[in-house]
Amino acid sequence: MAKVLVGLSGGVDSAVAAALLLEQGHEVVAGYMKNWINEEGIPGDCPWEQDIEDAHAVAKHLGIEFRVIDLIDAYRQRIVDYLIDGYRQGITPNPDVWCNREMKFGVFLDYALSQEFSHVGTGHYARRRTLSDGSAAILRGADPNKDQSYFLAMMTQNQTAHALFPVGEMLKPEVREVAQRFTLPVAQKKDSQGICFIGAVKMSDFLRHYVPDQPGDIVDTEGKLRGRHQGLHLYTLGQRKGHGVASPREGLAYVVVAKDLANNRLVVGWDTQDSPGLYATHCVVGSLNWINESPKGQALMEAQPRYRAKAEPCNVTARDDGKCEVIFRTPQRALSPGQICAFYDGGRLLGGGVFEEVQ
């Protein structure tokens, strides 16, 4: 049996993970990652105090040790600064993916290993397997509606080898049933939403606190003025609502198709497959991470361009500069520089990278 530090967030999934690991006979200690407390007064709900209280109640109910681990400085440096810098550059970063690599299985795992724990357990809906060569692999979660393997695409082999995902073998209703069976204090608690560990804070409010508005023109794909925007960092490619441009044509909507950084212009077009800039098949992915062996030359796999998107067949060609070219078989909507592209072989997560160029 293993000595496991469980990342207890105050939610039901991590609570069930702790309960299952304890039931399996592991030596379990609960650790709450104190990453963000919203000292700067950003509008929104940052329920860290309630989460600590709930996590502590779960640990007490299970009879396990509870620790609050202060990671605020590391979170600001590794996640918040990355997020802000990305939006300033006009790209769309993904803090949740990097939170797993840099925080849960970064500094939190480092802490666990320094305290002689052998594994970190979390409430992720993903599965870990040991391959025939002894290496660790990540599979999609058993619940296709809750699968979170996409968010683990940048995890290294060492991180994967030290990870345990007990609820990944279950469907969400089963997790709720287990929570009831253990009479966990958070059995009825709703799932949290929002930026990784920041809470229910609007991204626009969060960004406005750090990046000043830079108003500019909104133009269509023919260059005709359609309105004004408050700052390119407040919009994402493919965005249908919130840009303020009403559609003059019934049955069609304007969507964001490009950001003209040089002229500080937001470009909108029709939400159709032939709208210039909205769909693409060819892209370059950098900052590559492969959980097991990296592919050589050209390989056929599936790529998932965002969390709720379907993984689509593509050809991946390794480049000499450490990046890869990805050609999708079918055009993909709103591929965005800065976002994570996760690579799969069927239900197995191969790794991931960052969209750098989209053609």
C-alpha cells in the first residue's frame, strides 16, 4: 500500500477520492492547496474559506490528518502571471491545464515527495495505467461526460507515475452514491465552476484588474466598421456573444474570427464554415509534451483542440525545431493560439502542446 497525499479541494470528487484510497488500505493524508484568496478585491466569489472548512470537515469525518499548504506565491508566479502575460500578447492561455502541471503535480507533488509520500491523489476523472514497459499512461475517464484527461495533457512521465485518480474509474452518479455511502459532509455540495482555484470570478473582471482596457475598432472581414471593443484581451476566437455587434441578417450571427494586434482591431465574420479565419485544418503546435515516447516522423492520431471539443483524426509531423505540424482531416472551428492541443490514441492520452500558428 502507498502513502498518499490527497489534494482535498472541498468538493465531492476529491473527498470521494480520499475515501476510496483509505478504503483500499492506503495511508492517506489530506492537503488543501491554498493558492488564491483574492486579497485584491476582484469582483466575484472566491470561496476559499468555505472550501477549507469543507475539506477539513471531510478529513475529520474520515479520521485522517489535514494540512493547509500555502502555495500562493507559486500560484501567482506560475499561473496568474502566465495567464496575464498570455492575454497581454493577444493569445488565449489555458490556466487549468498548467495548474495541473505546475501546481497539483508540480509544487504540490514536490511537497508530497519531500514529506516521504509516494503518490498524490486527486479527484480527476481520468485513469492511470502501467504499461508493459513499466511506464505510466493516462486514459480517458470512464465517464465520457466528465472526462478530464484533456487537462492532464502537459503532465510528464514522472508526474504521471506519482498520480492516483480513484474517481476516474467511475461515473459521476456513482461518485455521488459513494459520497452518500461514506456519509461525507460534502455529499450534496454542487460542483464548482470558474478559473482553476480562483472561483466564480468573471474572466473579464479578472483581466481588467491587471490589464487596462485598450479600446479599438470592430470590423468585419471586408474591413467595414461594425463597432468598438474595450480591449482585444477580453475576446476569444469563435466568440458569439458579448462582442456587441448585432447581426443584420436573420438566422446568422457575427463571431470573432481574428484579432488584428498591429491595428488593435477585432475582426468579426459570419458563423459559417466558409467565413474567413474561423475554420482551419493546418496548425503548428509547440511546447510539446509527450507522456510516454515521443512520435518520430509522421504519425496518425487524434487531436482535441479544447476541453469540450471532439478529438479529431489528424496527421502529426515532427519538426527539427521541436514543434510539430498538425493537419486535421476536417476543418476545425476557432483554433486559438495559446490554447492546448491534446493528442490521443483512442482512449489513451499521448500528450499535448500549445497552438502557436493557425493557417
